[in-house]
Amino acid sequence: MAVDVQPSEVWEFFQQNRKELAEKYLLVASSDDGEVEIYLTEENGMPFFSVEVNGECESEADSISKANAENNYRELISLFIDANGSAELFDDDELDRLDEIQAAAEDFLLVLIGCSPEEACLEYDEIDQIVDLVEKFLYEECGIPIYHPTIEEDEATGTAQVVHYPYGEDECATTV
């Protein structure tokens, strides 16, 4: 298996290569036999993945945020290249929660700045940074943990795990 771009690095790779990705697909991973290839491009300002098996498009995945792009890419690698992979992936409820957070952040910014984040030229990674700052503030200053599934990679082992509360734990064990 050849993974030229690791899932934890795909967002940075996307940001660094946006101009090129706006015009073409770049190979980011492939199987050892070359039968399966995962390509990355830009669609609607966000990472878009395409999986080709023996030259035919087998699957596609668009992304709505940094975490979603990393998860989509990790899932495609697991499903198509490393079928025995142990990467823990977001379940449907966790993906729904990520969609809710993204929509809420965009609505918040629309009200706060008086125009859509796109009109204000805010990129999705900047919106993610704003969400992260708000979540960190709510926990550190107010003691409120926020349910926000994220993937964190253990640097020592390279394994990924889903963390539901990046700042603190929910003592009530309920999700918002």
C-alpha cells in the first residue's frame, strides 16, 4: 500500500495544492498492485476524493470540513486499500453531529458578520478554527464540554481514535 499523503496531513496537503487541485486530480494513495487509486481534487472549495479500481470510478466522497476530509480519506483507505485496517471511523450519528456543528457555525457567522462566510472569504479551515476557539473557551472559561467528534492520532503508534469531547468530558453523559 502506498499512501503518499497521510489522513492527518490531507487537509494541509489540500491547502498547499489548492490551485493545482482546482484544475486536476492528484494521486494521494494506491494499492501495491496499482489496481486501486485514490485521487484528491477540489470541488466547491473543499476536498473531493475519487477512488478508481482498474481505471473505473468506484466511489467518490466530498468533504465539508477538515475533520470530515480526514475521516473520508481514512475510510476510503480502509475500505479500498487496507481492507484489514483498524482505523476507527465516525459512525452515522457522529457524521450527523459534524454536519450540525458546521451548519450552526455558518449560521452563527452569518448573524455575527452580516453575510455568509463565503461572502466574507472565510475558508472552511478558518470556520473550523473559529469553532475550535469557541469550544475551547466554553470549556476553559465556563466549564462546558461540547460534543464534537474528532479524530486524534496517537503519534507514538500512528493509530487513530474518535474523541467525542476534545475539551473535557461530559459529566452528564448526554449529547447535545
